[in-house]
Amino acid sequence: MKAFIFDMDGVIIDSEPMHNATLAGIMKEYHIDTDAEYMYTLSGLNINAMFQKITKEKGLSVPVDIFVNKYIEKILSHIKTNKLKSINGIYELLINLKKNNIPTAVASSSPMDFIKANIDKLHFNAYFKFLLSGNEVKHGKPAPDIYLAAAKRLAVPPQDCVVLEDSHNGVLAAKSAGMTCIGFHNPNSGTQDISMADIIVDSIPQIDLASL
């Protein structure tokens, strides 16, 4: 292992419940029911892809941009007004990676505004070389673009990168990029098939850096 790349939602912060509640609230405004299982299929997608999928599958004529802007406004408001806490073990993992001189980055499907707001509030900026958003690549997860872009910026071959992911789409992206993937089984991320991951953990402290 020469680099470690983090997903954000459901990995660094337990944000999936917040995202799902926000999305459900918006859908309710348009009298659209979204059950938990449907929500889980959206995990790991960037916001534009998520609302394109919803409008197509739910037969909505509302422009995607309207949904996207409303969603961004609500999420940013939540981040600013609520206390954030990193997932148990993440802080210690970042410290250990720094001690071992392993460069790290965040590669998230979320917009950069979301990523920066979360990382700033957690005071984690010093631990990452850079933050990368799904909006900065042509194809979002499950395509490998975001992870390949991260490896290029880290100047580390994909096969020497380790990715920490919690979603089916994210694990597919990491494996398609030719990277080693740790699948984190986060119960708040719902029913996610992460069986393609090289290593599966139920908690962050289970990650053994010496074995990577």
C-alpha cells in the first residue's frame, strides 16, 4: 500500500440517514413515496445521477436542476447547524496513516461544497492531500473515474492504492479501478452488496494497516 483513499458519506461520517431523510422530504413535496430499499439503490451516486434516476423511474417532469439545488441547500443548512461526529475509529486510522507516511485523499460522489463543509467541521483537512468530488470526473461511481483521478493526483499506481468504501456502487468503482478495496459494513448505509471488496469489516478499528 502506497496510498489510502476514503469515500466520505457512510465512511468518514455517518451521513446516510441525513441524506435519506432530506431526499424523502423533497420527494414527499412531490407526493412520491420512496421506501428504504429504493433509497439504498441511490447510495454512492452523485447528486445529478441520483435525481436523473429518480425522475426517470418515478416519471417526474420536474427539471433535475430544481431537485439538485433544493437538495444542496437543505444538506448544507443541516451541516452548518448540526454537530458532526466522525465514524468511530476514523480519527485513529487517519493518525496511523499519517504516522506511517501514507498519503490520503477523499474521493466522494458528493458535491465539493458538501465535502469541504464536512471535512472543515471535523477539522480533518490536515490529514488529506486533497479532496475530490464526483462532479470533477466524467462518469460517477460505479465507474472507476474518480478513483483513477485520485491515483493520478497522488502519483501512485492504482494497484498500490487502498480504498475504504461502504456502498455497492463505491466498491464496484474501486475494483474497476484496479485497487484494493476495504468494504465497511455500515448498517446505516442499508442493504449494500459489498461482497466484491477484498476485505470486509464491521468496524473501522478492524482495519489492520500492517496487512495491507
